[in-house]
Amino acid sequence: MKRVVVCFLVVMSFAAIAGEGHEYKKCTASADECTAKFKEWAAKTTYSGIWAEGLFSEEQVTVKEVAPESPAAEAGIKAGDVLVAINGVKLDGISEEAWKEHRASIKAGAKVWYKINRGGDYKKFAVVVTAMPMEIAAKKLGKHLMKSHGEMVATAHAGH
């Protein structure tokens, strides 16, 4: 049970912070347990196409990347934008618990309002989020397995 909880927390960190530069810790769950948790996570997680840094820190939340042809890209959000609020919930100083509650309330197909600071100009963008695309979830799982499970998993899955 302890191993599943540790892996679940790693999975939740992917949901909250998808940006590069996140420090990974060795996962104590099995690769199969993590795969099951990622499938569960992907089934209930919405997707905007935004990868950001700075959530749950003293820094501002900055968009590092917007996936091409994603809902956020179609709405006009760009890398370098500063996320100020989502659906009126300010991100500055938000706790991880409050963020998880807010994220859980957003369902696929919902229109989500992003308040952005772009070079000192505040703008609002409506993004219709989708279900998490399986190819995105698979990439996140692969990254987790490589970084958190190490070479053993990479070798074990090399022939698959």
C-alpha cells in the first residue's frame, strides 16, 4: 500500500506540474503499479496543452510550453505568458490541496477561463479542455519509468 501511495503522489505531481526541470525521485512502486496509476490518472485528468513552472512556489506561474494544436494553442495562450488565475482562482500562493480540488472540478468539454499577464497586459482566454490524450499520458508514463525506475525498467521493456 505504501508503494502505491508514493507512486500516486508522483503521478499527482505530473498532473499539477507538467513542466521540464521538475526533480524526480526514485519511485518505490512497481512499473506495473505505476502503469495502472497512470491509466487511472489519465482517465480523470483534463488537458489544455499548457506546461507551466512555478506552481506551489514563491515564483509566478509561467507557461513554458504550449503544445501545438492543443486547446490552449487554439485559444491563443503562448509560452512566456504568466498564469494569474484559472476560472477566477488566483494561482499566486495556491496550496497544492486547493489546486487539486480545483483541478478535480474541471471536466472534459468545460470552458476554462485563463487570466494571463503577457508583458504587463492582462488578458482572458477561454480554453475548452479535453480528456487527456492517451499519447500524452503514455509519454508522461515513459518519462516517469525512465527517470524514477531507472535502467532496470528501460532494460526490462526494451523488447516490447
